[in-house]
Amino acid sequence: MRSLNPAGSKIVREQLELLTDCRHALRRRLAWDDGGHPRNSISAHPPCVVYAVVIAVMRHAATIREAQPRRFVVHNTYEQIQLAAVRVVAAKGYHETSVRDICAAANISARSFHEHFSSKEEAVFSGVEVGADRVMGFSQQVYKSSPSWPDAIWDGMYAYAEWAKHEPAFARTGIVELLSVGPTAHELVKSLMDAFSIFLQPGYDLLEPSAAGSLDQAVTQRFFELLYLHITEHSIETVSTIIPELVRTILTPFMGPQATEQFIARREATTRRGSA
């Protein structure tokens, strides 16, 4: 039987480890020039250098997975329960969901459920974690294939919107329903937000060295707030309509409003040409 660990998601743990590795690599790479002489400022490096360092760390991390499917594919009873738990909670709400509901949705007996999970909470948390695994997995792939940091953020938002469109239950349960559960769920949500902050690291090259890491919490919190508000007031399937606002939230503190708006305008124009 699985032991519950709010930060136990494999990809989430990898992201947190990668975040530490990236920060260490940036310090080593940016502290010395090619001749081995110390540099005085991180900001002396162009954004592409920091982006390249982050990508190098991600490419050499042995645990990074290949491209992840944009749908949740069930291979066994364990995953069948995870998917059922997430979908039932998304439809009924966490507090209105029972183990019996999850068993009915998964088409299994209570005995089979308890062979894999000890409680509703464990099954739901496990489902949210595996959903985060999928998102982090394909986001890493998108991040590595994008030509620049702003493009990686834009492309990553579209990849997430595609996931949310095909698997809306994971987005609703992870971003909305968990917030009503209690402290243990809040720890899980915080771990997901912390893992997300690895994608912000190249932006610090545009700021003074003393700013490193200082915007992680504010930017990440605002990003998740926008998702929460859109999901609760509109629908998960239409997350793609707020991609410019999500990207603006991430890039503006690092690039400034003018450069951010120019970038968004360029990407929106490219998207329109591509759909024409």
C-alpha cells in the first residue's frame, strides 16, 4: 500500500531537485569567464546564456522522461483508481465524494480499492500527483525545444492548455478542489508551485544579481490565482483564452511591460497566421 507523501510526486521531486541544480550551475557558470577569471555580475550575461545553462542541466538529468502523453492513459487498477478519484472529485467536490463513489467510477470493489489506497485522501492526492507528473514531463520537453526563455513560457502555456482541455478533471481537482481540503493538501499545492518556479530561473538574468529567487513566490502565486479564477468563473477547457495574461504575469516582472507586450504581440500574430 502506498504511503502518503504530499511532496511525493516523482516529477515534482525531480523539478525541485532540478531547481537546486540549476541555481548551483548558474552560480558556477556565471561566476567565472572563459579564462577562469571571476565575473562581477550575473547581468553581464545575455538571457540566452542562462537559458542554455538551465536547458543543459535539464538535458543531463538522468531522470527526465521522454515526451509525455497529453491524455491520462490507464495501464492498471492503481491508475484506474487515480483517474476515477480525480474525476469524481472534479464533478462532485472533494467533501461530497466518498470511497464508494470512487469505486463505482473505477468499476472496482471496495476491497480492491483498499488493496491500493488506505483512504479517499490518499487516492485523490495520488491522482493529483500523477497529473502533475504528466504536466511537468511534457513541459520539460517543450522547454528544451523552444528557442528562447519567453518562447518556452508561451509554448509551455499552450501545452498546459492542451492538457487541461483533454483532462479538465486534473486541473479542477488540483487547482480548485484541493484548496478546500486542509493543511496536508495545501502542502501538496505548495510543492507543485515550488516545482513550477524552475521555469522562472532564466528571467533573473535580466535583473540585478541580488534579485535571484525573489520573485518566485509572487509570480507563481499570481499565476495560480489566475488559473483558479478562470476555472471557477469560466471553464477549464477555455484556459487557452487567457494564455496572453498568464504569460504577461510571468514575463513582466523580469522583462518589463514594454518588452513583454512586444513579445506577446509577436506570438499572437504568429498564432493567427498559423491558424489562418
